[in-house]
Amino acid sequence: MPTTTIRLPEELKARVAAVAEQAGVTSHNFILQAIAEKTQREELRSDFEDEAEKRYARIIATGETLSWKEMRGYLENYAAGDIAATKPSVKKLGRG
């Protein structure tokens, strides 16, 4: 595994050591986990934003969208076990 050096302020280094000890891991492993979690969170955020942009572009291109009020009602019914819940119909923007 390649080595990367990071410089931590003494106060942060002490905090990491204390929390790592409480978690039962080494400071090294704690830092690796923190970097992995932050990296995954940013990747997920980027994927979410990309998908949102694609969906927004599709709405603009087609003018088709769903009412949040209708969609939320459908999702709540479906989540409550009503698998026969009626899906809301697509509407053109401005006809809501």
C-alpha cells in the first residue's frame, strides 16, 4: 500500500487518538475509515446531483412532471402496504 503523509494539528491528533481508542481501533485505522467515509459521501452526493440534473433536463425537454402532493400520497399508500395504490399521472408543466 502506498504511503501518504498528512500533517495534523496537535489538538486534532489528540482528538483522533482519543476517539480511536474509544472505538477500539488504531488512529491509523480511524483516519482511513474517516477518509473512506468522506470519499463515499462525496461520490454519492456527486451521483445524486448528476441524476438530479438529468431528471431536470428531461422535465425541461418534455414538459412532463408529477405533482409532489400526488406522488407523496401514492408513496405513503404504497409504503403502508397498498400495492394496488394508483400511480399519479404525468402532467405537462403549468397544468398542475
